[in-house]
Amino acid sequence: MQQANIVSCPSEQLILVDSNDQEIGVMSKADCHAGTGILHRAFSIFLFNSEGEMLLQRRSSDKPLWPMYWSNSCCSHPRAGETVEIALQRRLQEELGVQCPLTFLYKFEYQASYSPDGAERELCSVYLGSYDGVIHVNETEIAEIRYVTPENLAHDLAQSPDEYTPWFKMELARITTEFADTIRSVANTPRHNSNKVDQRKAGAQT
């Protein structure tokens, strides 16, 4: 794993939006996620390796929402004054030590409550990418990572659905149906980094 590095804080300013993704203001990250949540701009990234396996992360135990739950490769928010495109690459680097091209899939709005005091309410853009290089996990954000085949993931979700974040389950259901061809196409393109993942450096557990 890479050295622990604090890359976010409750006071950072996120972008409030309406259901059409029009900016209507800014608010602290903590306040955006308080109660039932305030709608804000967000993104989710799904990374696949050349074997067609999906990279999953287990969220840090320090996360205020869904700690130690399994989720997609990377997800976060653009900050006030920051474009989604810049935020995508910033967050990949901060969490995984990764830079790679990404393909936009779709955008959707959702709300999910973790507790009476905290929730997600996001207008979330979903992206797809492929990467085979070494991953350096930021321990302040991620407890562990693993690559999983579609078959093994489907089995685990059926057996232990409550171990996964709600947005991941919503997004997975859509990308594996509507965007199955796009996933196959991206997985078969030349790798951004042809080196296989060093799982010891990545902190992966099987």
C-alpha cells in the first residue's frame, strides 16, 4: 500500500445541483451527507483488468458512511470550482495511485440512508476504464482491494448483498445489462499500462 495520505475532509465544499445537474450552490461535505442528504454532484468509476475482472475496494473503517463495505473501484465528488473530468483523475490518483482514460456511461440520481444521521443523495456520473498497472492503495480511504470475475461477484452478491454499498449494486445492475458491450470493448482495448497488478503492493486479499 502507499503511505497513508489524508485527501478529504468534512469541510471541503461540494457542488449542489438540481435534478438536471444545474449548479445551485455549494455546501460542506459533512452537511451534504447529514440527515437524508442534500443533492450534490458525484461520480463512480469501474475499472477492469485485461482478464475482464472488476476492481473492487473495501471502504475504510474511518468512513462515516458505509465503512468496511465493498464498493466499486473509486467514487467521490468534484469540489467547488472543479470539473468532473479533473476530479476523476485526481481521485484515482489519490485513492489508487492510478491514471487512465475513462469512458462516460450514464448519469443517475439516487438517495440511500445509512443511518438517521447520514445519507447519500447524489446526481452521479458513472465511468468505465481499464488498467493493469500497479495499484498503490491509500489506507486512509481504502481497507483493501480485490479483483473479481463477474461470476464470482454475482455469487457473492447473492450470498452477502448487505456487504456492498447501495450505489454499487444499483450501478452494477445497469452497467452489466445496458453497457455489457461497452465493457467488453474497453476490456479488449490496448492497456493503458501493460504491467500486471502487483497484489502485494496493492494490498489485495483473496
